[in-house]
Amino acid sequence: MDRNGVRLHSGMLSGVKSESPSGLNRNPHSLKPVANDARYSFVQADIADAERMRSILDEYQPDVIMHLAAESHVDRSIDGPGEFVQTNVVGTYTLLQAALGYWRGLSAERQASFRFHHISTDEVFGTLGEEGFFHEEYPYQPSSPYSASKAASDHFVRAWYHTYGLPTLVTNCSNNYGPYHFPEKLIPLIILNALEGKPLPVYGKGENVRDWLYVDDHARALIRVVERGRPGETYAIGGHNERRNIDVVRAICALVDELAPNDAIGPRENLITYVTDRPGHDLRYAIDASKIERDLGWRPDETFESGLRKTVEWYLVNRPWWERVRTGVYRGERLGVAV
């Protein structure tokens, strides 16, 4: 997904994200499964282009805007923070202004049912110690340029609700994983390096903890929020799957050894390579998702084990998808070492 596009489905307009101004994560091959669906359209446009955003809203007349457009990779934000400010902060402001003007022009009935849903991250809260959980009232303390830009965008969305009455919703999710995950992120990077017999880089000692959320579970949560959530509310979405990074890597090694054994490579755990930690690496994230479960009836279907197996299997049968990336715009190089 990239910042320079919008996807429309069943009356929703959904901004999509990029990892660089050149559209590094823009992969049209990811859209093939839905490309012929009558409910779907694709428009390539920059969310910071105010005139283009207004014209798209006027043309498609959405009932819901799901704003997923963001630069999202922490390591990349360390190397180039300016693009994160431009997309995540300026882009969000621009889209809010376009949505506000569009919403004001709707009938009273359509105004009442309209929603602007902003999808954010648990990284805005900073880091946890060994105990405790992030929740909707947890104070913001972002640690990276990425999380700082997302924190700013969260505040803008809430301000447009309180100041202008725009019916907004905010969700903060834990780390996603699953099919179509861009290979610069931990899980796909480790899967592909393991398949290719390359070193498996683990930051520091691998003790950092993340709460993993399978992408299909997250998608179901977003639909539930936009259909049943109360305007002005925030919902924390987590997978109840805390794992140390080193344990995630070892689990991937075991699955790849099982599903794609290779005598020439040998046990994939032997490929684990500890590397210098990234600057400002938060120790632990974990989400208390009791509000969305209590108020909206959502809970994740996948365990980490079932979701990870589905993910590894997907990469095994979709080699053409990731080979296009690995031989092109991203070849597995390390990011985020600039200080």
C-alpha cells in the first residue's frame, strides 16, 4: 500500500501508505485478488494534495473514510524523518480538511452516519516495563520520528472532532503480520532470509517484546469499529500475543525448516546473527484490548502460532510477489542506523 493511492470498497474510501516518497511499498501486484471486483476502484493520488482529495471525495461520495495512509517503518524514519512529517502530519491535516468540507455538504442523515476512521499505532505510547499494558487513556510518549508523527496525527484527528464536530474514530493497534507484509519488517524479512539461507539479523539480544496481531484479525476489528464505534472514541486493538523478538525468529526458523527443508542451508537457527540495536528501540509493547471486546464484541481469531504458520505458508506459495520486491526496490539491506 502507498500514500499515493486510495482504495474504495463498499462505500468506503481508504487511504493507503508508502515507505518512501518514491512509493517503495507501492505494489500493484497486491491488488490482483480484488482488481475485478465491481465494488472496488483504485485512484493514485497524494493525500497531501488538497485539491485532489476534495475532488476524489466529491466523485466517489464515500460514507466512510478509513485513513491508513502513513509512512510506517521506524528504521526508515530514523534515516529520513522529514517524509514522515509530510505524510503522517501534513497529509493527515490535508485529508481532515477535505473530509470536513465534504461532510458539511452532506444531508443531515448522511452526516449522522458518516465516519472518519484514523488507523494508528501502539508506538505512540512509548515503551512499557516488564508489566502493564497500553490502553485508550495511556499517556503518549513517542520515542521515534515515526511514532512522534503518528502521535501528532492522532491529536489532529481528535481536535477535528472536538473543534469542528467531524465524526472521527481512532484505533491504535499492535504490530501486524501476515500476507503481503513488506519485506523490510521483521517477520517477512526473517522468512525470506531463512528461505534464501541469508543471515537472520536480530537487534541487540532479541529481548524486545511486541504484541503481534494477524492482519485479518485487524481488518475485522477495523470494520467492527467503523460500523459500531462511537464518534470521538478511541479503541486499542491487540492480538494478545506477546513475544520476544528472538522467540519470533526461532519460531520462524522452525516453521521454515519444517515447510521448506534445505540440506544445503541446514537448520535456520544457525543463521541468527545479533546486530547492533537501533537507536531508541522501545523495550516492550502490549495492548489491553478489553474495551473493543466489551463494547464492540471483537476479539482475535488467530493465535500467534496459527497466524505465523499461515504467514510462512503464504510466502512459500507467493514467491513471484516477494521476488519482485527482493530483486527491485528493497533487497533486505539494513535501515535505521543513522544517528
